[in-house]
Amino acid sequence: MKIFNQFLLALCFVFSSLTGSSQTDDAKSWEKKPELSLSGFADIFYVYDFNQPQGTQRQPFLFNHNRHNEFNLNLGLVQLKLNHEKYRANFALQTGTYANDNYAAEPGLLKNIFEANVGISLSSENNLWLDAGVLPSHIGFESAISMDNMTLTRSLLAENSPYFLTGAKLTYNPDEKWELAALVVNGWQRIQRLEGNSLLSFGTQVNYSPTDNLSFNWSTFIGTDDPDATRRMRYFNNLYGQFQVSDKFELIAGFDLGAQQEARGSSAYDFWLSPVLIGQLTLDEQWKTAFRAEYYQDQEGVIIPTNSLNGFKTSGFSLNLDYSPAKSIVCRVESRLLNSQDPIFETDSGSSQINFFVAASIAIKFSELVSN
């Protein structure tokens, strides 16, 4: 941690010198009273899996809406958010099957932390920020909050890349079109660093939005998810584009590509990849529909281990219908088909190459200004 702290201090010093931040900011701007808001979210779901798996979790590679023939809470959270011209903070507690499944490696109450971070402006223009703590991942376009996504369930690409990271993030906005970020984190989707691993991980992000209807993003991760004794370096790229084709139709195209050393010090690598295409059509003020086509290939089981001959090679298709009587609530139904090269999906009597399920959800989200 000493090296980590020195790195942060050096970054603050360098960028403060370049921008003349903290020493030249108008003192009155720091004295302004911040805004405090309280928000919450709850997603109640039911899934019927026609394979009728017998385990508690339907699939080991899914972390949202991952129960069969059961009503449950996917994610419930309460968040306090502090906003100021010169500083900001977020603290959110969570519960539900998402927290139990996706934070299973975290000890004790750490799995109930959705976000816990503090940020400070490093420039007089407030276009350079340093945030530290438990942060939402810079990777991907889908979040754990289902109402923020085009589809009810998450893509294979999103489910098997980090939803959260713990560390420090430096964000720079040179203008309205560009956002650049660099991160130092504890590891691949971890709050507490892996026992026996002394190496911090790193990430970058470049986002370019030339217009309000067009956005491109490239995010990376460089690090390891192994202890020092067996350390295999992992290199990961996430790219996507968002296109507002018309007032009623939006399209997202994404692609993940990762590589990990076969063994410590090896020059040979195992690769995985995943393309996805999602389109959403707004029918009217209350109704929307979306489709998804995707593929995930992880032959060597780096991210999704299997006992099959060809590893994890799975294509998927989904169609959903959303009804939103008010902005704060949405009712969703989704049908989804997964098709694997090998019989890797559990059934009530063995395994199958096909997995078909129907998911339904009622979700609600609110936000209230507590003080300003």
C-alpha cells in the first residue's frame, strides 16, 4: 500500500502543477454547501428455466436473475450521494441474489457494499477528478441496475467482466466530447485483494462522444487474478459503440477480447472473446421492446470453466417487452435462448446444449434531494 499511496500523491502533485488546481481555485467555491440526495432501487424477479436445473443457482456464469421457479430479490439498494462543485461521495448498501452471487469472494459484510467512494476535483475548471474507494466498473455498458439497461437480464459479456472495482480512478475531460480515465485497482472485480497477491492491477478508459446520438468507448484491464506463486498476467479489452439511430430506435454493438498467460512466465496465452448486438425500439411513452444477439467463446475456461471438450462456446438470443406506467417503475418480460457447442447446461436429468428460460421483473427506482 505504500507504493500505492506514493503513486496517488505523485499523480495529485503532477496534475495540480499542470492545472494550478487547489492553490488557485476560488476559495468561495469550496465553501458552497453540497447537495445530499437519497436514492433507492429494488428489482423483484421470477424466472422459469425449461431445463429445470436442480441447483440453487441456475447457471454458474450468470449473476443476475439466476434462480429457477422462484420469486426473489435480484438487487435492492439504498444510496447516499453527496455532490459539490469540488468534491463528491457515494455510499450504497445492497442485498439480494446479485450481491450473494457476484460478491461471493468477499468476506463478511463487504458483500453488502455496492459503492463506497470519495472524489475530489484537481483543477480549477473541474475537468480533472480523483475518485477512490469501491467504484462502478469502467468496463462495459451494462450495470447491475436493470432499469438502466436495454434488456432485463445481462449479456454474457457483461456478466463475466467486472461490475465493480476497488482502487483509485483519475478522470479527465478535455472537452465535452472526450473523457479519459486511468485506474489503479485491487484486482479483477475485488474489494479485498486476493490473498497472496502483492500486485496491483491497472485500467484505462477512452470515451468519445462526437454528438449526443453517438458514443464510442474503449476500456482496458491489465493485472492478475492469481497469487504471486502462480501469477498469470491478464490483458483485457472492451470496446463498444452506442448509436441513437432515430428518436425511437437505439443500437449498441460491443466486443470483448481477453488474454491470459497459460502459466507464470509463459509466452503462450489463452484467449476469450465475446461480441454482442442489442437494439431497443420505443413503441410509445410506456412500451419498449429490445432484442439481443451474442456469442461468448472461452475455450480454455479462463473466465467460465467447464469440463466439456470444446470449453465454453455459446451463442444467445433474447427478446424482451417493457411496460413503464411511470418513470420510476418498469415491468419487464424476457425470453432468452442459449445454445452451446457442448452439453454444458444442467437439466433435471443430465445436461443439454440448449438452455431456454423466461424471466419477469418489477423494478422501482427513486431519488430524493435531502438537502442543498
